[in-house]
Amino acid sequence: MKKAIFSILFVIFAFYTVEAQNQFPSQIWHKGNIFLTDGQTISGLLKYDLENNVVQLQNETIITFTASNVSNFEIFDETYGGLRKFYSLPYALNGDYETPIFFEVLTQGDNIALLCREYIATDNRGMNNWGPTTMNPFWGPTMVAGYRLAFNYYFFKNGGIERYSLKKKDLFTMLPGHDEEIDLFMRKNRLEHDKRGDLLRITAYYNDLQN
């Protein structure tokens, strides 16, 4: 009887684990904390929506907070691993007028921080087989049934936010003064200029060079 109960629980756990892995991070509830602009801290299950710049708290009801009244929030991403931090920063996303929007902070130093905003894009390659495949978004693409996780990257430097074009020549413009060292570091470690995990390592290395 105990074996039967254990087997049923194992199947249920396995089902929810696979189900979570077949979703994108923004579609899953995560344990986390919200730090409001008035100084309050709220803890619970969180779900974020970067397209609409809101973060939701699941309690007896679902409470929605916008980037205007949130200083920052953090989640523990059990599916993809690690503590992830998001900050509300002023930026002109769709025009000249700056408004508070959420950026995920990938790495930061005394000089430069690497930020990103994720979004779900249509992937034509995934449309051909419609089979869900999952990879860690820190180190590789995540695809689910014809869609993939994609990122826009930004550098916070000199008190402002600059969007990165994903062109290698612009990477050296964003990280000036150490072109040869960075190029050698990238070649030695086989790092790409447009991959999330690689950009994180490159920026962290640059900040070390600046110290």
C-alpha cells in the first residue's frame, strides 16, 4: 500500500516537474520578494510580466503591482536555477518619454551592469516539429511548441541605460578600454558576443579588469 501511494506521488511530482519545464519562466509562479517604493517588503509566490511591466503576488487573491510602485523584486527560479533580481528603472522604451520599466540584472560591478529583458518569440524551426524542448535560459535557448525565449540586452553605464545591438563591434564600444583582453578572453573561453551566459561572463570579466 505504501509503495502504491509513493508511486502515485512520484508520478504526480514528475508530471508537475515536466509541466513546469515545458513553460517559460514568466508563465510559472516563483517564490520571491517584492520591495515596494514605500519601503514595504512582501513575500510569496510571484509571477512577472515584462511586456506589461507588472509583477503579481499570489495570496488569497492575486495582487498586481506595476513598475511605478515597485523598487525591485527577486525570485528563486527552481526550474532554471538561481536567484534572479529585477529592478524598476526609468527608460524610454517606446519613444522619448522615460517611464519605470523592469530590467533583470545579470551582473553588475562598480562601472557597468548588464541588464536584459526577456520576451517570447515565434521560432519557425520549432514550428516544424512542435515538440517541447527545454534548455537553461542562462546558457542556451528555451523552446516550447514553436516559440522560444529571447532577450534584449542593455548596459547601465555613466548613469544611463544603453541598448546593445548584439553586434560584436558594438560590444567593444559598450566595454571600452580593454579590447585586446576581452577578445582574448572570448576566444580562449569560446564565448559568443550575443549569448546570455557568455555576455554575463564577458561583462563580469570587464568589471574585474576595471578594478
